[in-house]
Amino acid sequence: MIQDIGEHIYDNHFEPHEAGPGSYLLHYVGDTMLCKLDDGGFCLPRLADLASAPSLRYLFSIDGTGFFLILDETVDAPGFSYAPVNWTRDAEPRHLLFAAVTGWQLARWYEANRFCGRCGHPTEIVPTSREICCPECGMVIYPKIAPGVIVAIIDPATERIVLTKYAGRPQVHYALVAGFTEIGESIEQTVAREVMEEVGLKVKNLVFYKSQPWSYSDTLLVGFYCEVDGSTEITVDHSELKVAEWFTREDALPRENDRVSLTAEMIRRFKERGNAVLNQ
Ligand SMILES: [Zn+2]
């Protein structure tokens, strides 16, 4: 998955850091990022690659090397250009992909909170923690992380799984029921509500599998397997433009090329293990 970066160690503990020549730099323009592409891979600029010294903000480290956000609007980085952040989903090396996507979430958070949402005053960056504060009214703003669920519904009697797909988009992969947690509900309630809304089923025996940061949409995804409870008749919510069907292990589409998403891993796991996914 996107956060699985092998032996590399992501360190998001926040304390002031000075950039050195080897520090990685992140710069985003809209949904593009500064990088250099080569055969199926990419690299990020280091401070030594820049023609002039930029204004920087420390974000996090991997293997002890700092990643800094470039605050200037334009950057003079010979040999580097901009590519869509989404382009990098399958790109190597994986730890730089993870850094680029995570940095993008932070960059969008900083950019969206330059002014206080309560009183309108310009905000300030807290130098010792990952916080933005308003010097006028004292409001503190933390990074935006929206919890959501991914739900694999299993019918143990027939060893089948519910897969969904957006209608009218033939290229889109099959996925699992998914949705954001709403105000005032627990993760478990999100599961029950989203399943009922999207496919009209009741579920029971939730089994937590894994969670996944999904910085593309400021999300923390929580993945569950569960059993259908009672009727297996699917009622699709067409307002969500979805189709949904039961698939056997043999027919379930594994999304072999998708090595970054929790959804793909959960579908592959059902294909490999069948009902055993419910025994964790
Ligand atoms: Zn304020």
C-alpha cells in the first residue's frame, strides 16, 4: 500500500529542522509537483539542485533526511519540471512517492489556512509543532484528516463479495463500499450507514483489517471485512451512480496493477483466502 515503504522509516515527529544540501524539496503548483521523470520512476529535487536558495518549511523526515516545502511561488531548478501528483501512484521509488503525496496534503492544508476561519485575521505557523494559529483570536488549526471506511461485505454461505463500480465509466475499476464518517457517528455506524445507503444490505461481525492514510483526499481509511446479515438482495443507490454485484472468488477482479490502495489489497486477499478473511 502507499504507506508501505519497505525498510525506509517515515518520521513525522515535528521539531524545527535546518535544511542541508541533501534535503529533499517539495513544490506544488495546483495538482502538479516539481520532479524529474525517468523510465517509470521519478526523483525529487534536493537543495543542492536549486540555482538559488528558496524559502522553506520543514514537513517530515524519511531515514533522517528532511523533506521541506518550498514556499516561493516559482523555483529555479534546472532539469526539473512539473508532473501531476496523481501520475506518481505507480512510480518508484515508493518512499519518495509516499513523501510527495503526504507533502501535498500538508501543502494544501497550509495554503487553505492562511487566514483564520473564525475572525479572518492572517494566521501564523507555529514553529515548534504542526499547527497553525491565529494571533488575533487564538484559534489553533490542525491538519485536516477525514476518517472514512472501506467495507468488504462477504456472504459466507456462497463465499461471495460485493464489488461496486461507478455506472457509465467502463474504465473504472471495481471497488468496495466506501464513504466518509459523518459528524456524530462512530466508525462502526459509518460502516452500517454506508452499506445500507450504497447497496441496501445489513451487515454484522465487523472484522478490522488495516487502515491507510490516503493523502490525495485528506483521508484516513479504515478497512473492514464483514458478513451480510439477512437478505443478500442488493438495492443499488443510483444517486451515487453505482452498480454493485456479488462476485465469487474466481470472478472477483483483483486489481493486480494497483499496489497502493487498501481497496485493492482487500479484494486480492478475499480472492486468495475466501471466507477466511472473516477470521482475524
Ligand atoms: Zn482568528
